[in-house]
Amino acid sequence: MAINYPNGKKFIPADVQQPADKKKKRKKDFSFSNRGKTLEDELNETNDYYLELGHAVIHKKPVPVQIVRVEYPSRSAAVIKEAYFRSPSTTDYNGVWNGKYVDFEAKETENSTSFPLKNIHDHQVHHMAQVRKHEGLAFLIIRFSSLDRYFILSFEAFEVYWNRMMEGGRKSVTLAEIEESGIEIKPGAFPRIDYLPQLYKFL
């Protein structure tokens, strides 16, 4: 007996086999091991690799959160019901490499032609400027996700584009500008984003 929904569409049981051509369309592509990973995931894995081999000690900074209300539905479980950011976070990562303090922001964009500067905040720029004042290494790692391209941009190079925006200029950095003033990092396997060798160019 045929069964229809109220809107007239035919009901098809879940266990009915789909045609082979539709199955092919729904099949996911798992040909790349990094498919679906964010820039943060890739950097965390890279930093773990550096730490294990003794190359550097670099970690993601914890977000400063103030917990206000917690509920305990059972003795062994706690659920945070209310919390707020205590203060604006600075940059994403910091640590020590080769006797130098390292501090950087990681950003990714789906835009294939430019990097929007709205992704960076005033307090982050101020923080990186202070790091450079004390001779630490400050920079950005930018991923163009649609192109699978990665760049490291020193704070000095970035500051030029930031000041241009503050003076009324364009609110983004073109890919061509990043290609010229930044350093491209070719993704690999172990580690995925080998950015440490590029830091020698900043010394």
C-alpha cells in the first residue's frame, strides 16, 4: 500500500536502497588527511610536534573567562550556565624559540583575493607593537582556506597595511601584497605548517 505525506509527497522508507548514481554523489572525499581541519587545529599539531622534538615551547593562549554560574545535575558533572570574558584576549599563541619570545595571531579567510583587516582588533595590534618594542618576535600566520595557501607576515609588514587603513585607505590586504611582503609556508605532513624556519628571516 502506498503511503503519502499530507503534502502529497510519497513516503519512502529509510531502508530502501538509493540508486547507485545518487550514492556516488553523497560519497565523501577523504583523500586529504587535513580535510576539515581549521588553522588552529593545524597549528596546535605543529606546536605539539615542535615541543616533542625540543624545537620550541609554543602554546595557544587560554581565553580569559570568568565563570558566574555553575549547575551540578549530578555529583560527577558540572555544567557552566553563565560566563563572560574578563578582558579582551591579545593574540592566539606565544612561547619561546631559540632564546626569543614568540607571539603571533593566526587568522584564516575564505576570500581568495584579499585578507580583511576587520579580523584584527586594535588591542591586538597594540599588544604586538609592545612585543616588538621589547625585541620579541610578533607576526601573523594567515591561511587562505579556499586556496590552501599559508603565509607568515611580520608585524612590521602588517603594520604598514594597518596604518594605511587607519589613515582612510583600503580595509584589506591584497593577496598580491601578502605574496610580496610575507613569506609563503608550503604545507607538509610532519609538521603540517613548518613556520619556525621562516623566523630566522626576522632576526
